[in-house]
Amino acid sequence: MAERRRGDVVVSQCTSCEGVFLQRSDLGNLVEAENDWHQHTGPKTTPMPRITADMTAPPPAKPRARAYVETLFD
């Protein structure tokens, strides 16, 4: 078993079957962390800049994890 600690949560993952195991209290902490993660994910709109000939494309953005749980297994 490989243990990972993120804040108050300890997640154990089996190295052979990759099953995920945690304490019941840690599940509650994960749910709270997941809710906090999504709290401010409403639509974020900013005006598009005016396109001009001297503009270059920005570098690709690093994709943000879709959920807090995804960050446990980076």
C-alpha cells in the first residue's frame, strides 16, 4: 500500500490492483474538499481582445484538474 496525504486526508492505494482505500472520516473530508474546489467555478467571462496583425498566439494553458480527487494521483 502506498499512502498519500493531502491536507487532512490520507488515501491508501494498493500497488498491485490500484484500489483506493480510506477511513470513513477521510471520505467526509474529501467531500468537503471537493465542494470547496468547485465553490468558485462559475462562468468567468472577460471581454475578448481586439485581434490585430501583430498579435501572437498565447502558449497553451496547463489543463486544470476537473476535481480535487484528480490532484491526489498526479
